[in-house]
Amino acid sequence: MRVALVDGPIDVSALISEVSDDSCGAATVFLGCVRDVNEGRAVTGIEYSAYRSMAEREMTAIAREAAERFGVAHLVVEHRLGTLGLGDVSVAIVVAHPHRAPALDAMRFAIEQLKRRVPIWKLELYVDGTREWIGAGSIPDGVR
Amino acid sequence: MGVHARRAGYILSETMTVTVLLFASYADALGKSAIELDVAPGSTVRDILGTLLSMPGGDRLPPRPLVAVNQEYASANTTLHGGEEVAVIPPVAGG
């Protein structure tokens, strides 16, 4: 199990190799990528920033929760920071398990929790030269 | 110079310092990403937010933003003891 914030391109093949072994009959991969349009506006890229120490802590907590909840031991999460262009992979979650169901469930759990809880932000860059902070996240339960 | 009272061998200061971290749109609003704040002992997260909201650009923050104390989400009632890292967290948008 490993989580990381990275400043360069994510090597998805390396992540699959990292979590897979001969006991694993299934490996699931989620990739988040930079999309060309958001809410009708043409996008050229996204600048990702984070509260690094807390983001790593929350990502670690999510990986542990996924491991406990779904009984998965082979899981890796990488989130990239910095300026990304269209199609670049911003986040990768790879889970391997003897069977597909826990691998699929753990992957889904990890990305949904990441989007809710991990302090990472997007500054979206548009074709017309403007930029805007994206506030898509929700406030975690139990706060306040 | 601060006023100190010496009692039973302890030096009691009338203020304590916390480090406030700002990110993304909130850092843009206040024009900085970190602020050292001197506050009264026993201050809460709510008190810190009140101070921030009264600063130039503070009106661009929501009245009750999300906060983390020492990297953990915390309520407005959380009491501070000095030395904490208080992060004001805009809506997260990872992925």
C-alpha cells in the first residue's frame, strides 16, 4: 500500500507492476485526466496545488480505510501537482486482488473519498486566457 | 514589549502564536499563504476566523470556512493552545 503526491508524469504501467503479483487475478485502474471542456468553457489545462502534509495524511487514511473495508493489500494512489495539459493524468488509483469485486470496490471507494476529503485544488485555465478556482468538493461529514 | 507574569516558576505570556495557512482562492483573497497570528490564550478556531475575516480581503472568504488544526479537520469550537498550524481549507477539488 502506498500513496504519494508527485510533481511529474504518473507512470501507470509502473503502478500496475508495483501492486500486482501472481496471487492477483484482477487489477483495477482509475485514471483522472484533464478534460477539454468544463461547464461549457474550453479548457487548456489545470494547475493543481495542495496542502501537502495534510493531503498525504488524508490519502494514507483513505488507503487504510479501503484496505480494511475491502480486504485489499495491494493498492497505490498517486496524485500529480503542478500545471497539467489536456489529457494528462492527474490521479491514478491501482488496486490488485485475487478477485475482481474487492479490487473494483476499493478503487471506487478511494477515488470518491479522495475527491471529498483530500485538500487539493484546481485552478482551471481557459482558452480565452482567464483562470478560475474550481470548488467542486463537499464539506466532509462531522466538521463544525 | 509584552507583559509577563512570573508565577510558581512559570512565565505566563498574555498572547500565544498560531500559524494560519491559506490556500487557493483564500490565499488569493488575502494576498498571502501564511500568517503568524498572536492571539489570547484559550482562543478558538472561531476567534481566528473572526480575525481573518476582518483583514483586508477577508470579506472574500465565506463566513464559516472549513478549517484544519494540525492537519486534521476541526470544528469552530476547537480551543487553541499556541503553536498550532491552522489551515483554512477552500472546497477541495482533487482528482
